[in-house]
Amino acid sequence: MNTKNTPAAPVVRIEDLTVRYPGGTVAANGLDLHIPSGRSSPLSGNPGPASRP
């Protein structure tokens, strides 16, 4: 049971994420993301080589 004084446990929890592409380009460094149950959060950005056919 969750009350207003107790935060919901995150459904998505990412801590200290680093994304580095071959060649050394850093796309993210030290990223923390917590999305609690019942909430949504869009993520967007420029498409990179990994998302192209």
C-alpha cells in the first residue's frame, strides 16, 4: 500500500549510465533516470547510427 508520504517504488531505475560509441564519442555520462509506477516519461533525441536501417 502506498500513501502520499511514501514514494512509489520505481518501475524503471537507471543509475550512472554512460553511453560511449566506438571512436570515443560520449552520448551520455552519469545519467540517472527513475520513473515511478503509474507515471510515464518520453525520451527523445536525434536519431543516431544505431537507429538507422
